[in-house]
Amino acid sequence: MIAISAISASEPAFVLARPHRTVIAHGVGRVFSTATDAAAALRAGEVSHVVGALPFAPGAPAALFAPESISITAAPYPASAPNALPDFEIDAAFPSPEAHMRNVAAAIRLLADPAHPLSKVVLARAIRARADRAITPAELLDLLVSTDPVGNGFLVDLTAAGVAYRGRHLVGSSPEVLIERIGDTVLSHPLAGSARRAGDPDADRLAADTLLASSKDRHEHRYVVDQVGGVLRDRCTAVHTPETPELTGTPEMWHLGTPITATVPADGPSALELAAALHPTPAICGTPTEPAARLIAELEGDRGFYAGTLGWCDAAGDGEWMVSIRCAELAADGRSLLAHAGGGIVAESDPAAELAETTGKFGRILGPLGIADLPLSVA
């Protein structure tokens, strides 16, 4: 489709599985600690492709690299579910569910204060699970892709981010497109405002309709649309933003989404440059960005590569970058994983509802592993 080279028989260092395209890269070649350095190497023709991930915190080291080989094809990823899975058990939660609700309540108080600059903040919690035997990154990817109705999934070797990430992998199944650029056409499809799906069709339809009509969720969503549209208008032409959001469904959640399109001018920004300019959006951080990021660091600590962005870019500027949500960081031994889930908090938010939203989102990564029910509290 775009570029094809031979693939080695080893485990892939990067995979992005999408309904319309599969990107598989092997081997970690030249490493880049920042998106700026990687984009410059692409523009200079020093490398043909860059793949990898950016962390949540913009100043932290990236996991970007030029692969030794890459295949980009217009076909779904050929996933096959593993025959047998290890047994996973939850052994820690950061913070506890009760503490998460307290954090949300504290954020709501700040948001309700007209003297405070914060308008929205996205707060997340993490769950660590351990397995009785190792699972490989590729097996986890196959499991997630095979259980996603449209075949979304990704895998990133994080070794390029430094010694602390050696052998670690980010694996997930994100529904959110931060940016896609093919030729001069750009698409961003931000998601913000969510509701858990129901097993009963009538209840599920009611949940979707209620979300679509929710002033609180539309308020939350608008911050993201305004930021993405503003960044694209500064760098592109013919930016089109629909007036109202639409529903986007995953097996676990309904989301409000707005597809935003634009045209890149001649010698305009590459997909990687656009991703770096957009990240972090209010969908995973908040607004204004700096006070939201400070509060997140205070309440959560370092998110690592959760709520960052992952993707690929070629020397022509084409590429696709997803928001790194519905994911887990798999340890080098393959027996421990850390999953995150978050939600956007505005002044109208309810702590119990926000906890329930994160529980629903955890289902995308933990459900296929056989962890169906999350406890109300974990020691």
C-alpha cells in the first residue's frame, strides 16, 4: 500500500492494527528521545519511517525509533486468540477506588471555584495484575485485536525510552484517533464524554441517547473539539468541525466523538509533527493544559506512556497516531501488567459516576484476560 519491506521472523517491535490498515515493524534502529528529533530526521531523509510512542508528559523521554523493517498494508491485522491464557489476579490499585472518588471530589471543588484557572481535568486510576505464567506482547495483542469488533490494537516496544523501560511493552486497543495524515488530508477524531454500555438492547440504547443529550458530557467534549480545531487551524487549511458530536461505540463504552478534517499545505506538518502539537489534548489531560497536568502529577504521579500517543510516520509526512488509552504496560518478564483508565472531570461531575466510568473502561483490557469483575477496594 504505502511501503513494504521484508519482515523478520522475530517478535515485532511495533504494531498498529486498524480496520483499514496494518503496520508491523521489526527491529529497533536509530532511537529518538523527542518527537522534534524524529521529525527532523524524517524531513532530512535520514530515515524512511519512525514508529513508537510519546509519553503523557511532553518533556519525558519518548520511545521513538526507526525500525529495521516495516510492512504497511491495506488489510486487517491477522490476529488469532491464544489457545490458553495464564491466570491473572489483581494485586494492587493506585489509587484505591475510594481514594479515586476523593480525588474526583477534590477536583470538582477546584473546578467550581471561579478563581481557579482549571476548567477540566482528566483523572485516572491504575490496576496492577499478575499472571501465574508469562504472556508475550504479541499474544496479548492478538487477544485484544481478536476481541475488538473492528480489530483495533497496538504494540510498542518501549526500550527506546531508556533503561527503565528495557523489555517493557505498551499493548492496547485504542478507539481514539489523535491524527491521521494521508497525502494532504488530515483527520482527527477526538473522544470525550462516555457512558457504560448495557447488555440489554433497550437499556443500551437509553444509555447512548442519554449520553448524546447530556449537557455535562457535551460541555466536556467541547473543550477537546475547540483545542484540536485551534491547533489544526494554525497549521492547516479547510478545517471542518461538525457542529454536534456523534456516538462512537466500543464493546464496553459509548463515547461522544467529533471527526475533524483539514488539508495540509505544501511542505506542511507531518503526521508526527501534528501529533506532537496536539498532545496532550483535553480528552486525556484537561484544560488549561498546564494546571491540569500539575494536578494530575500531584494526585497520580507519573503516568508513563498511558494517555500518550503512539503511531507511525514516513518521510513523506503520512502516518497515523492513536491516543494510548485502553492499554497496559507489560513488564519485561511478561507476568505483570499495569492498566490505566480515566475520565474527564468538570464541575458537574459526580465521583461515583466517574468511578463507574473507569471500571467500564478497564473492561477493554482486563476483560479479555478473564478479569471480569473489579473489586470495590484493593489492598
